[in-house]
Amino acid sequence: MRFQDKTTTIEAAIAEIPNGASVMLGGFGVPGTPFCLIDELVWQGQTGLTIIKNDANETGMGVDHLLKNGQVARLITTHIGLNARAIEMMNAGDLKVEFCAQGILAERIRTAGAGLHGFLTDIAIDTELAEGKHRVELDGRISMVETALKADFALLHAEGADPFGNLVYAATARNFNPLMAMAATQVIAETETLLPIGAIDPNHVHTPGPFVDKVVTLNELTKEYAVVQR
Amino acid sequence: MRFQDKTTTIEAAIAEIPNGASVMLGGFGVPGTPFCLIDELVWQGQTGLTIIKNDANETGMGVDHLLKNGQVARLITTHIGLNARAIEMMNAGDLKVEFCAQGILAERIRTAGAGLHGFLTDIAIDTELAEGKHRVELDGRISMVETALKADFALLHAEGADPFGNLVYAATARNFNPLMAMAATQVIAETETLLPIGAIDPNHVHTPGPFVDKVVTLNELTKEYAVVQR
Amino acid sequence: MSNAKIRMIRRAAREIEPGMVVNLGIGLPTQVIDQLPPDMPVCLHSENGISGIGPTQPYDKADRNLIDAGGAYVSPLPGSAYFDSATSFALVRGGRLDLTMLGAFEVSMTGDLANWKIPGLFTPGAGGGIELAQKARKVVILTTHQDRKGRSKIVRQCSLPLTAKACVDRVFTDMAVIDISPEGPVLREVREGLSVEDVVAATDAPLIVPKGEIPRF
Amino acid sequence: MSNAKIRMIRRAAREIEPGMVVNLGIGLPTQVIDQLPPDMPVCLHSENGISGIGPTQPYDKADRNLIDAGGAYVSPLPGSAYFDSATSFALVRGGRLDLTMLGAFEVSMTGDLANWKIPGLFTPGAGGGIELAQKARKVVILTTHQDRKGRSKIVRQCSLPLTAKACVDRVFTDMAVIDISPEGPVLREVREGLSVEDVVAATDAPLIVPKGEIPRF
């Protein structure tokens, strides 16, 4: 027995994304953001996208290219404070932004990935984020229902991948990537290094291959992956 | 800065468990079952315990010692087919057994570990396991509420641990261990090897140290850890 | 094993397509694996936390920490991964398991499955079976056509507690291949040496028999 | 930095006890770390997925994949661990975070905290702040006593959108240490060089002043 080879080109992988798709993007700030996959998406120009990402990167990087290019209709996120354009577009009504508490966004994504419908929590219960949330009383305790959040596509950044799609992430570049790997219909991972099958110790795999559909090997890292000197 | 040293003796660690405590036990069959911690619990003899474990091991091993010794009032589990004593005790009314679907048990434990109240699922909805479950309708879909399952103690088996409680598990000995590590007030891990601090690559840690309270180093593995020849 | 069972297992193996992620239940389903072409890309999942199960190991070569959900000592392959039980069932419930092959006590004409409990006789708990039956993309059953007392396992309605409702897509027995269609169970193939009438007579549920030649396996 | 702020940060550092797991918010709280004894056992958590944050790195030595939640390039320590965002917040919500130190726009006399939104002016989203404020075992605030316009940050009632209700245990300012008790805010310590009256006058919320000598810091 052997494993399926899921390697493909960046063009072919991104070409699967139609206009209007929902797309999860890994990353917390720079680490773990799939900048090359995003660049290809900018190049191909799909529009009306719903983007799900922890943050909106910084102006001039990653998600910001999609915003500038007018490809994003809706952004589900936790914090966009480092991207003035995102805030401007939101305030001008050109971008619909849905804010989640950060761990709740992570958990909504994981819940979809786990094939569950939602979860019960008291997080943000006394804040404006609680508005409109369905409430349940159990054992005398009030909980809010947070619904599972799935997407049509997830674009991930891995440090290493084998052709079957077993992924490893480096340091804090892990963040939302393994959660999004579980929660999208089509999961596309870019990898800094394509490792031969068997090169990753089964104990060290962060995202098991069955969750991943396409593996794209990066030839070189663009400057957006580098250390940001502010 | 440095990390707290959580190493202790097996006697002292288990002595914290009072009569009537709820105790999670890692393991799926033999791999990952903390046999030495269980042996010490049998030796110390705490009674009226609620045990939460995937299975009841086999007759003559692990959980079975606690059952035979009359220490278990209640067992929350998924499958006890390999332990005739557990089935007999259940049928005779000497042991209260609560069955969960296996992934639902895993998820209920993780939900407690994640500080959430419960989750919504359709798993087992048309079966007798659905009886008495609270139902919620969301977007025209019926879900059942599964509640978070926490415990006073979790007893885990790790292949390696450092003094701060960073844990690594071997192969399928991982199973419920990392989930239970999140879900108990006091988490006690036995380890085959005590590794020096820094010996585990931060990318390879399976259970981060902050989840663990006590680390017990095993001198030698009892024969229950060995390959079972049926 | 009887020749009829061997034929059933060989036929069931053809259900596995290249690239699939597959979970094989304890018993007959596990034996399907030996019938697959050695170079076929397929990933075997076990719910205790492994993707990419390799060959079963004899006791003297076994890794004490590496079993499948049935307790058999297995081995890793280049490309295997280990994970915790929550991730393992996320894979099942989240739609990443293409196929599961399970055993059965009873399968109803609407695809209900009973395979985990015989009240008063066999009450071990459901383990991972409910989630496999309810959430695998395709659920096929491997079972003898009748139980030891000669009673049909494909029934009008299950008498035993259900594992999952309307979950079964296809049943492989030592007599036939039967699809559960919206109209009811359809006889697709008959074992070499048996007639359609033999199968119909041995089956409690009313079988839909398509016109024309029924293939043999 | 002003001497008063340095005193505040030094005083806040004494809040950290050996063995604690601590999350330090962006800004003033991050600077507390430099005040800890080098051999003190403490584990710094950052919500983007690390336990055991080591020293900040200059750009030429930075690991591009290793930042804290504020975007600073940090380093690992022997004993650090990396994990995903769900695990990171499981640690926070599950009760494993002993202490968080956060900034504030407003703290109410009942311990309500507002620190994430100024409608119309500052609307970046809450990030991980809500969960830190609501679920850390102990929540302490580091803030100037008054804003740049001289308005008290310790108020009767928050006018800004809340981060979390009744979550604050203690406030460290450049003027005082204030506990939020069930009876209201209690003045515990006053900065060297100030009188109790100075602090009371600078505070919008009515302060409970215990009898006897109020310690200085």
C-alpha cells in the first residue's frame, strides 16, 4: 500500500476557487500566512470572497492585497488594528466585517472541522459581541450558542509537507493552520519544503494527510515572509 | 527565567486523590494506560471513584484492578467488551456504567478542557444513547447538547516528560491522554523517561507543560505495559 | 474460511478506490486489506489515532504502543501519522473518511444498522461504531447473509437497538451484493453457484431484482 | 519612561508568584517581565501559541516564525512549547492561566473592563482580550491613573463597550494600587511622594480607604 500524491501547481490549486467562495487563511500576523497562495489568488482575481482569518495582516501584505484589489466582500476576523485600509473600508461600508473573540473564532473553525454543529460558551456574554446570539440554559447556567464555521477552501502555510499532505508548522506559524485544515471542503497547503514520504516522524505530524487535498511547493519565499522591521 | 519543577513521587501524587473523586484515565486498550498510577491507586484504596476511560482494559489489567477491589462506583466509557467483570458488575447493578459514543466522549472531555459548556451534535440522534438529551433547533436542524465532562484528576501515561510537564506520547498511546490533560483540576502524568528541560523540541510537544501538575518518573514498566499475547 | 466468505471479501475489496481514506471494522472487514493491489494508493484509518496502517505484526516484532482499534499490533508506513482521539473522530465526522466497512447484526430495508447491542446478551458499548456508521461518506456492510440459526440479517425492520438510522449504502454477504436504494434493497450481484431465487428466499426483506442478467461474483 | 511608570511596573512585577502561568498584554504589561528575578520559575504564555516566552530578539537575530501576540520577535527557552490557537485558548478558558496583566481605557468600580473599542475612533476588534479578561484566574490592570486629558480611568461606570464584566481583581497605576472588592474599589497602596488625598482626588470612582497607614510603593 502507498499514499496518494497530492502535489500540484499553485496555478491549478488556486484555479479551483470560484468567485464568491469562502476562503480560510492561516496565519497570525506574518507567521503561518500563505502569502504565495494569496498572491496567486490576487493574480487570478476571484471576487466576492468571504475571507476568514485571524487578522488582516498589515497594509501592503497578504490579505491587504486582496482588499486593495476589491476581491473581498466579507471578512470574519478577530483583530484588524494593523491594517488601516481594512478599518477604512469597514467604516466606509465597502467591507463587511464580522468580529469574533480570538479563541472563539479558533473554536468555531475547529467545531466545523470536528463535524459538530456548534458549541456552548459564556465568552463575551456581557459584551456587544453577544448580541443576537442564541441562548441556552443548562443546569441553571446561561450559555450562548456559537455556530460551526466552515469554508469552501482553506489556504495554509506549512514549513514542511510530504506528497500525501502530512504537514508540520514552525513555531508560532502553527496558529490557525491545523484548525482550518480540518474545516474546509478543499484544503490547499503551500510548503517551504517538500519532504519525501516517510521523512516526517508519524509522532511529529501536526496535520495528518487525510485532511489535506493539495500540496504546493514554494520555489522561494517572497519578502513578505521575512522578519518585519517596523 | 526558568520553569517550575513538578516532579514528585508516585505515592505523594496519588495520595492527593480523595474518596469519591472523579478520575480520568488515559489509554485505549494497553497503549497509553497509566498502569503504575492505577496500581498505586489500588494500593492506597480510595473508594467511591467515578472513572472516566475509553475502555475497562482486559480482565486482570489496569482498570480491572480497581473494579475487583471495589473502588469504582461509576464508569463513564465507550466500550467494555474485553472486560467480563465490568459487564457482570454492570448487569448485577454493582457498577453504574454510562456509555458514550467514542468520539463524543473524546469531545466532551476536550470541551471541558477548552473551558466551554458543551457542544451541539447529531451523533447518535436516532439511537438509545439520545434518550434524555437536551435538544436545540438551529437553522432548521436539530442538534443534541452534549455537556462538557471534567474531572477532579487525570492520570496520564507519557513516553517522555520534562520536569515542567511537557509531555510526548508514543504512537497510538496518545489517544485520550492529551484531551484529559486539559480537562482535570489535577493532572498527574507518569513518564517512562524523565527528560532534561529543553530536551523536547517545542514543535514536538504533545501536551504543553502548563496543563500538567505532577510528573512521576517510572523506575521500570510492569508487565502490563508489554505486548499482550492472546 | 469458506470459499463463499473469501469471495465476499474479494468482492468487497473492489469497493475501495484509489486515494480513499478507509476505516475497516474488526472481523471480516479487516481481512479485506489483504485483497488490495500492493501499489494501490489508499490510506487506512483507525479510530484510536492513526492514518496509514501498515501490516499486522507478529508478537515478537510488535510495537507495544501501536495497535489498531481492534487491538491488533500493526505497523506504520512511510507517510503515516498519529493523533489523539478527538482529532481521529474529527476526521470521521468532518467528512474526511471516504469509506467504512462494518459488520452487522441486522440491516433494515431502509439502511438502518444494528451492530452494537443485543439486550441482555451483549452490551459492551458502541465504541466508535456510531460515528463511523453515521458519518463516513460511504458505509458498506460485510456480513454472512444469515446468522448461525439461519435467520436473514437483511430484515424489514431492525429488532435490535440501532447503531445509526438510514446509514448503509451497500451490503456484501456470502450470497449477494445488495444496494440500499431509496426504493428499498436492490439485488446487484449474486455469488457464483447461486441463483437469484436462492438469494431472495434467504432474505427477509423484499429484494428489488433488476431486469436482465444479474452479474455473478 | 517616567519614574512613576517605572515604579508602577516594578510594583506590578511583585504580583507574579513563583510557578505562575502568566499572559502579559501589549504595551506596559510586557515591560513587567524585565523586573522579575532571573531565577524565578514562571511561564509566560502568548495567545498565538507559545508557553515559555524567552527574551525579545533584535531583527538580525529574529526567527521569522516566532512572535508573541503583539508581533514582537521572541525566543524559546529550554522547556517552551508551541501549539495551535484552539489549544492556546483552551489553556486560557480552561483555567490554566494564573494571571493576566492587561491595559485599560476604563475600569469600573465593580471591575468591569473596557479596553478594546472606542466607537467611531478605534474599532480594531477584540482579539484575544475578551477571553483573557473573562477567564484568567486573576486579572490585573496596568494603566496610567488618568488619560492624556486628565480624566480618571477608574470610573463609576464604563462608558465604552465592555471587554468583560466584573473581571478585574486589581489595578496598578502610576499613582496607586487598587483592589476591586465586593464593596467597591479599595485603595491598597499609594505611590511614594503622593498623599491618599491626591489619589482620591484623581479618581472618578469613590475609593474605599482602609484605616491606618496606607503603604507606599
